[in-house]
Amino acid sequence: MSVLLDTGIVYAYYDRSDRWHARALDLVRQEARGLILPAPVIPEADYLLGQRLGAKSRRTFYQGITEGHYFVVDLPRAAYARVAALNDQFADLELGFVDAAIVALAESLKVPRIATVDRRHFAPLAARLSLELLPAAS
């Protein structure tokens, strides 16, 4: 079964010192054949990896993309309206583009499983939109 990856889980996978690293590592290993990397996540992950871990981690991330460890999915044109609607509907959460795009992709791809460390944004969305958040928070 497939799972959409949020920025935080991608970052945690590469950063051994991140408190979510072990859970991210386990998730990536367990879901290796179904890792969907939303295209809007790539610039955020790239920035965080470069700023916090340096150029080598960015290159490792790029290698994962080019070698097919992730299935990169662009946001369909029709989903942009859903991104705007989600930001309006959940204005109190201040989702922003990337988080709303992940939810819009989950809906358009019919993949309700989202791997994220961001429970502040995604827990309310999961409750209202029947999404499953992975890995389990501790």
C-alpha cells in the first residue's frame, strides 16, 4: 500500500539526530515499494537538509529520487483549487501550500496514508478527512 511523505518525515529519515529518525527509518523500510514523494515537498526537504545537514545530505536525497526510491508525484492542475479550499476551510491551522497539497494529493490519488511528524497540522485534518497518519506518535 502506498504512503505520501511529508517534509518532516523525509528530513527525519536523513537526520540521525532527529527524534523521529528511528520511526522514519522503519517506515521507509516497511513501505519501500510505495513511497510517494509529493513534488511540493522536494524544495522544503532540500532546503532543510542543506541548512541543517549540509550538501552531502542533499546529494543523498537527490540520489534517492533519481534512483527511484520515491515515486515523485506532481500536483494535478485541478488540485490547486483544492489546496486553496483546504487553506480556507482550515484557516485556523495556517496550513500553507505544501501541507494542503499533500492532502489534495491524498484525495486525488485515493491514498489516505500520510507519513508526517507534523501532528499539529495533520491530526485535525486526519480526523475530519479520514486520513491515516504514520508513523505512530510516541
